[in-house]
Amino acid sequence: MYAVEDSLILTDQDLGSPVRADFPIDLRESGDIESLKSLEPGRIAVGVWEPEGRSMLVLEG
């Protein structure tokens, strides 16, 4: 898993077979993903920067 500005990309362990993951908010051109942290299987903390400020989202999948 890695982030590219406004989306999450899931891959295999060799960074092959990339798949864009659905993201629960639309960052458009105004926001970026700054950080990713695995919390436990199926849960990821995502640090988001937007002009209004920073926030943290917890995604479950």
C-alpha cells in the first residue's frame, strides 16, 4: 500500500499489480495524503492535509 497525493494504491509485496483503492472523501486538487499508518489488519490511519488544516482518517476495509 502506498499513497499518491489523493488516493491509496494497493500492491503485492513486490509493488506489482497496483490497484487504486476507493477513498471515502474527495480531496480534489485541494488536499494531499501526507502519511499512512497500519493500525491492525483491515484498519489504516491516513494523515490528510487540506488548506483548512490537517486531519486524520481511519479507514476500514
